[in-house]
Amino acid sequence: MIDGGGAPILLLEDERATGALVVQLLAAARISNPVEWLQAGSEALDYLRQVDAGTSPLPVLCVLDLSLPDFPGLEVLRHIRKTPPLAHLPVIMLTGSGHDADIEAAYELGIDAYLIKPAGVHGLPDVVRELSLGYQLIPARRVADA
């Protein structure tokens, strides 16, 4: 986990370069919530079960790739939407697929935003701000504030 304090942002992304870029973009946008970065669908489901059981903190946001190894992103999204403590968790799909069927399926399951890689990743901080997470996002402290 990349820790900045507060409720975590759950990042489900198997590509190291994309995951690192997401972490960089959040930091550049002065969002310092910890990032729980998982790279496989099974890891995501284990983490979400722990949240449901109360043994892991409820994330403030989930950034989800459509294509995860061993378990599709849409199935992870389906699990999120049917699990009571997670049902209203804001979820941003960040994927390489621009297929209409994938986009429609994601919105039918209740995705909050759909961004297409590679260009869409740079719009992530703006989309995060548009979700009105307000007090749940922790602004990074400036050196002068420390």
C-alpha cells in the first residue's frame, strides 16, 4: 500500500506502468489518500471480502481495469455493487477497451465513469474531483504547511 493517511483509494490495475502513472497523477493532483494497488481480480475479491467483514478499511474510491488477470473487471464491479458496505462506492473504469458493449455493460452495472487508456488516464484527477468526494479526499500538505 502507498500510504498518505485516510481512507484508501483502491486501484485494481495489472499493468505496472499504468498503475505507477495513476499513483503519480493522484499525487500531482495533491490527493494523498493511501493507494491500495492490487494487480489481480482474485486479490481484489479477497480485499473486498475483508472490507465486507470489517477487517480492511472501506475505500473512498475504486479505479478498476476491465481486463484483470484471473477475474474480469466487470465481475469485480458486480461484486462491489451487490455487497452492502460497498454498493455505493464510486468506481471509475480505467481500461484499454473502447468497445460499446464493454462501456454499456459497465454503466449497466453502475460504473460512475469510464476512461479509455492511454489518453483517459490523464483525465483521472479531474474525474475524481467531479465525483464530489469532498472531505473523503485528503489534500497533500505543502512543505510550508509541514
